[in-house]
Amino acid sequence: MRKLMTVLFCAGSAVAATPAFTQKTAATLTKESATPAQDAQRAVIAAINGGDAQRALLVKSRFSSKAFPNESAANDQRKWFDKLARDSGGLTLVSAAPQGDRMVEAIVHTKRGDRFGKLVLFTSSKEPGKISDLFLLPARDPARLKAEAWPTGTLTPALIAAEIEKRAARLAAEGNFSGVVLVAKNDRVIVRRAYGFADEEWRVANRPDTRFHLGSVGKMFTAAAILTGLGFEHVSNLKGGMLDWCDQGLGVERRPHEDG
């Protein structure tokens, strides 16, 4: 179970994650019935704001039987919660976006350091209400995001460049972005500017020609290539699993599988 707490509480080179779905405020959520995932999310925040014993009980009782491969992994999860509690000073729920009954994305605010994060939580399909996975991503202040609405109407290339550069510079100043922005239309380059450091320790600044380790970013290109190869006439349900494509000539053998 990967944990990404350090990108939230330590200024680094990660791009800030922003809410991707319709959010409901904490005040609204208290008036509505919660999904199993929301109940689990509230238990997580309560444990982080509680004591060591409450966090230990959370790991022991609220996670699915398949969440941890062994006792050592469960202990690592508990230690992660303990460190998160110390570093954040506790969390306040700002808003949440349930995605069905088994997933929720919550925007949280630290009580120390004035930082925001996105807590993403999944519950098990085999053990309803039990947490199967969770992780924490950096996020920006929702109020600031609302105030930074992009201008509407027709914009000249110069105005487009100014708006992009202004936002990139602000993210870099907040410690939420380090990299290169390249925007072009046809053969005309509108923006080409570097921000932040290629090496934080040695204070080596990024340049427009800096090479970056792409890592998992390549997955989106792989997905696009697969969809292109299949042809649009086959793309009927992008939310389905691999087994849903077995009858469409991919030659994949159907086998029983577990979803924990």
C-alpha cells in the first residue's frame, strides 16, 4: 500500500493534485446519509486526530483482511498514521466527493502548516465497509482555486501565455510544481519556461531542455495506443475490466479472480 504523505507535508517537486469530482462541503455531508466509504474516511480522520491507541484500533479493525500481507505491513501502516498525526497536527475535513459506495475523495486541511491534501479511500467489495486501500495526495486551497478562475472569451496568444505563466509561477512558489511548461499552437510556441529545481539539494535550476524521468506518466500513452489499436467501434465501456473484452477477439482466458 503506497503512501504519499511526504509530498503533502514536505515542499517538493510534485504537481499539486486538485479535486477531480463534484465536492460536497463538510457541513453538507453532516446532513446526509454517508456511504460505507465515507464512514471509513471519517473513522480515519478521527483516528488521526485521536491518540495512538485509536490509530492502532483503526488498523486492526477497519481494514480488510487482505489489506496487509503480514503483521509487519500492518505495523508500517500504523506508524504512517502516527507520523501523519504528528506532522499535520490533525486534519479537518473540508469537502468530500463519494464515487459510489466504495470510494471517496476527501479534501483535508492540516491543523499545523496550513496545507491541503486529497485523501483517497477505497473499501473492499468482499468485506463491505472495510478499507482496502488509501493514499494521500497534495492539494491546493479550494478557496484559492475558486478565486483563480480562468478568464473567458477570446484571448490573444500573449494573454494566454501571461495567464499560464502566472499560474505556473504561483504553483512553483507554493512548492507544488517543479518542471517545464511548453504550450504551442501549430508551429508557434506560446509558452516555454522552466520552474523550480532539477536537484533540490544542489539547487540546480530546471531549464527548458531538462530531461525528466517520466515513470508512470507513460501509462496514459500506452492506454491511448491500446484504444487506438482496438478502434473506436469497440470502445463501449471504458469502466469495464479486462475480462469484459474477452468476447471481442482479444483472446484472453477467463479465470476466477479476487477483488479485495
